[in-house]
Amino acid sequence: MYKVIVAALISALCIAVPVTTVQAANGVKKTVVKKTSAKKKAVKRAGVRRQAVAEPRGKVVRRVVTVRGKKRVVYQRALVAAAAVPAAVAARPTMGDMAGLNLTRDPLDLKSNVALVVDQANAEVLFEKNAGVALPIASITKMMTGLVVVEANQDMDEMLTVTDDDVDRAKFSSSRLRVGDRLTRRNMLHIALMSSENRAASALGRNYPGGLPAFVAAMNAKAQALGMTETRYADSTGLSKQNVASARDLAKLAMAAYEHPILREFSTDAKAVIERNGRPVQFGTTNGLVVPTSGWQIGLQKTGFINEAGRCVMMQAVIEGRSVIMVLLDAKGTAARVADAMRMKKWLTALKPAPFAETIGSGGAGSALSAGAAAMTHSAAGM
């Protein structure tokens, strides 16, 4: 009997030991899980605190993320990117900035690195700032493209096709024309001048006798014939930074282009319906100053922009009864270009034609500029 009791006790102890061991192991496991979980939470809280200190206030964004196959919803504050814009601009100086033209000051405090205003009637210079420096001119190039096309007397009703050769693979600029689109040469010219369509300008150059190389040669030959000694063209669109000219040269181009009614009409249309593949499509202008409500009387214009050139504009306008050619190059932003044009217009409004004529007779263009700048200084006080 005693042996049976002892055997029973030994059996009970053998059974109890594994159970206790498993329970202990489970207990340890649970303890480890709790400690790890607490650690992760502490790290997460610390991370949130660091994020709150490092990141500026912004909009809370709801995001769905996947962690170990399970979807979770998290909320994060979006960073404000506005502060990064000035750095991005500063990191990409224009050719004018690199030449130090941004250090030049003028009486009107223009934001354009280059400015020129010429009286169209007598070619007198009314205002100039770095006007003799050759800089990239971007899509102002298209005015010479138009001049060469018109003076070549090519058939304006001939159908031209946009091809893969017209696609911009250097700057990847956008276009409303697709490869395979067919337009008349007239419509190609229209949207090249009004809407600054790069593929249209490229197609115009390609469809010149001898192709694009012959067309670019004709552009440079025309520039030389006009006395544009600081001008060089490399393509028909202006996408290349190698298309360069001075403001003085562009004033000569504007005067020559103004002699052609079709260039005046197409460049100053605010919008137009163009047939693309036989279907009507509406295109608009790149220059808001030509719209009827702007208060401007513009007879010819062309805008331009690439990073190397900044914002540019060349135009003929009538201000206080005087026809002038205005060129603004290398402005930092469309708003700055328009603001400079408005400043120039206000200055010219203060520079009345009659007193200007008297000043010219006594002191020349330099005196006229000084007198006009003084008048503008008084009138610009509230600008």
C-alpha cells in the first residue's frame, strides 16, 4: 500500500512539472510582449513629439497605410512647401543673373533685367536698361519664324502634319497638338504667334524649302539684313537657350514684323477657333495685356519663357497717342513682367509727347529720360 502511494505521488509530481514550466514560459512570453509593446509606444510617442517640434503647422492629412498585411489609418501634418519656392528660384539663376544684370538699378525699379522703349516714329530711345546685352529670348524667337514664313510667300492653305520630329525632348514642354495632327500653314502660324505653340513653330520650320537647317539659316540671314548684330538663332521655337538677341535687336525685329498685317493680327488675337484635323478647337493668347479689358492698345506682341531667359515680352503699343516698341527681358515671373509693363506705361503716360519734343530739341534723349523719370517718380509714389 505504501509503495502504491509513493508511486502515485511521483506520478503527480512528473505531471505537475511540465505544466508549471509551460505556464512559466507563457508568463515570461506575455511579460516580454507587454514590455516590447510599451517600448514601441514610447518610441512612437517620442517620434510624434520630435515631428511636432521639427515640422511646421500644416493641414492634417488622412492616410491609409499597410503594416504586415493589415491596413491602418494614420493622420499626418502636411509640410508647407511655400518656403521652398524662393530657394528653388535662387537655385536656378537666368543667364542675365549670371552676367550680373540683376545688379543694375533703374529709376522705375523694374524687375526685368533688360528693358527698352523706342519711339516707333523716329527710333528715338525713350528708356533703356542693359539694352545692348544679348540674352536668350525664348519664344520671342517665333516672331522671326513668322517673318521668315510670310516673306517666303509659302502657300498658307497647304496642310502641314505634326510629326515626331516636332516633339520637344529637350525641355519636355507641353503642347495641345498631337503627333499626326494636320493644320494649314496659316493655322500653324496663328497658334505659334498667339498661343506660342512649339510644335506648330517646329512644323513651320521643317516645311521650309531645305528643311529646318535652311529655315534657321534664313532666320539668321534676315536678322543680319535688319542689322540685328547681337542676334543668333538655333531653332524656330525658342526652346534652345542658343536663341539670343539684345533688346535693341528685338526692337528692329518688331518694327520689321509690324509691316505685315498678318503678323499683327495673329499675334494680338486674344482667342481664336482653329481647325485641327478638320475639327474646331479654341486657342488663347499667352499675353493677358491684349484682351480688350486690359486698357492697352497693342498692335504686335510676343511673349517668351524658358528657365535660362526668364519671362520676356516684345510688343508695339500706342500710349498717349505715341506708338512705341517695348521690350522687357528676364523678368522673374509673369506677374513681374506685367507689373514692369504697367510701370513703363505709367511713366510714358507722364511723359507727354509735346514736352518730350521740346526736351529733345534742347537736351536730347538723355534729358528726356531724366525728365520723364522725374515725372514718374512723383506719379509712382502711390504705386
